[in-house]
Amino acid sequence: MWLILFFMGGTAALSQETKTDTLWIESTPVEIRQSNYGTNAGDIVFLNVHENESTSVKAAEQYLEGKEGKLLRVHQSGKRFLSFRLKTTTFQFDPNRIFSEKGREATLKGNNKTYLPVVEKKVEEFAEQLLSNISDAKVIVALHNNTDGGPLTIKTFPVKHRYVNPAMDADDFVLTTEKSIFDQLKKKKINVVLETSANTVDDGSLSIYCSKKKIPYINIEAQQGHQSQQVKMMNALSDILKQYTN
């Protein structure tokens, strides 16, 4: 069922439509909460796969008011990992490591006592269902949060593939697979990383998938609690994102 809300801005009204779908991993449900903003929402997809990274969702909701875009949130237990039962055993995995066979195998082996090929296939089926929700996107904006001071900051990445604004917190940065987006954000003095095949390995993340499929990918990363900083980075991307809707 859709809930339709209307936001008035200037002389035009942009609608927001919200619904919840249920995906299944064997007999375990995972909710996909979808909010559509504007009339061409599917062109730009904002995706949150780690439910505990809640600041990123609040920032996206604030940014998207009166704009165009689709916000997707993976919901199960409020935790970073998703879990499901297969017969009598519970398995868990990182939902941002499921978009390649190598990534699925690694996250399952790293987070469970037992690894079975049939379990990897169940996670692959879930990944395909999730990807079907973003198949028409012209650009994908991943929403993530990190912790203060590491282990992930912009300084984690090779110097030649990053631009650092000393005035910004090192925990707050944008990662993209597109050189043009990297260059534009650098001009705006936004912390930014360019991910390429030369500086990454296949860990099953969404960025790797998008690179292979030639889908423009942006990850807006900020320290948990840095909502205003995350919105600021989104605002810096606003005119760039419009380039993918024309």
C-alpha cells in the first residue's frame, strides 16, 4: 500500500510516495522500505543497506525534501548484518558484500562457523531481488556512516586517488567511480575519493558491481551523528546529480 504525501514548494508540488516490500531469504523476511520523491524518482537512487547507519538515512530524508530521487532502506533488525535461517542453522552476512560470488563467499566464511555453497546461492538470490529495485537507476548514491577516527577515513585511501580538504573531518567524504564527479567535487573542495580497478579488489560491494555494469556510483560517507555534514555533501552533489536526469 502506498502512502502519498505532498510537499508544496514555490508554485509546484512534489509528491512523496512510500511503501514497504518484503524480500525473503529462505523463510526469513527482509523489508525494503522505499520512498519516492518527485515524478522521476527512479533516475537517482539513494540506497542504505546497513540499517545501523541511521544518520545517513536522516540526512537523505532531509536532502530529498522538494527534490527528485528514490530512497531505499534495508530493514530487518536494526543491525549492520542481515541474518537468516536455513533448516536449523542461522547465517549472517554483510549486505554490502553480496554483489559478487567472491564477496558472498568471503562474508559468509568470515561471519559464520559453517560455510555451504547452498547458503551462498540463497544470498545470491536475495542480492538479485535487491538489485531489481535499482535496475533502472541512472546513478546510485550509497548512504553510509562510519566511526570517529577510523578504521575508515578518507586517509585510508591512496594519496593519488583522493582529494583532502584539511578543513573537513577526515571521516566525512564522498567516494565515486566516476572521474568527472571526482573532478567536480574536488573543485568544490569536498573530500573525495576516486575508486578504480587499480586501487580496489572484488569484495562484493555495490561499488564493484556498479563499476562492472558501468552504472555511475557515489558513496556519501560520514561519521555517525554528522547529519549536517552529510547533508552538506549531498547539497554539493545536487547540480551533479541533475546531469543524470536530463
